[in-house]
Amino acid sequence: MGKGCRGSKKIFSDLFETPFQKHKKGRSKKLYILRNECLLDRYIYYGHLSGKRYDLILKILSNDFFLSESTIADLLNCNYEKLSSLKKSYQALSQIAIKKKLKSKWPHLSWEVTLNNIA
């Protein structure tokens, strides 16, 4: 049956039940959570290894994640407990160990502090 066959929809829907699932419009909650987790790791990484000021780190993260600096600040504030936990877990590690851990967790990202990604 081609696209232009008359009655094809009726014939199909009369013979077969097709359960249609409504898809929620908007962002995937799973992707949203992963993005925020990566954002928190990046924030701790830049703060721990670069020694840059808060406002510069927000600018870098804004470029990395295509979000406004105020949105990033809000996300960081909402996830303060997670940030504290991450900071504690990273304090016991060397810089090399932190980079290894983050490279294995987020292999598609660069974990080198360079002049290009530090404003």
C-alpha cells in the first residue's frame, strides 16, 4: 500500500490495534540529569585545578554547556550537597588521579586545563 492509497488508514486501524504511547514533550529527564552531573564534575575540576575565580569558571562552563551564567549558578546552588560530596571525594586524590577518573567517566571531553578553555 502506497502513500496515496485510499482507505489504507481505515483498513489498517480496523484490522490492527496499535498502541500509541504519548511522548512527553521537552527534555529527557535522563539527559538532563547526565548534563547536570557532567556540569558539576566540570565545575569541581576547574575550581580545583585551575584556581580561577568563580565568575571566570561560570563563563567557561557557559561556553562548555551553552547555558547562561545565571542558569549555571542556579544549577550549582540547587546541587550544593552533590558538589560538597564531589569535593570531598576529590580532595583525597592527586590531580592525575582526578583527571583519570574524569576521563573515564566523560571520555568525550578534554580534561586538560589550557589557555584556550580558561578565560
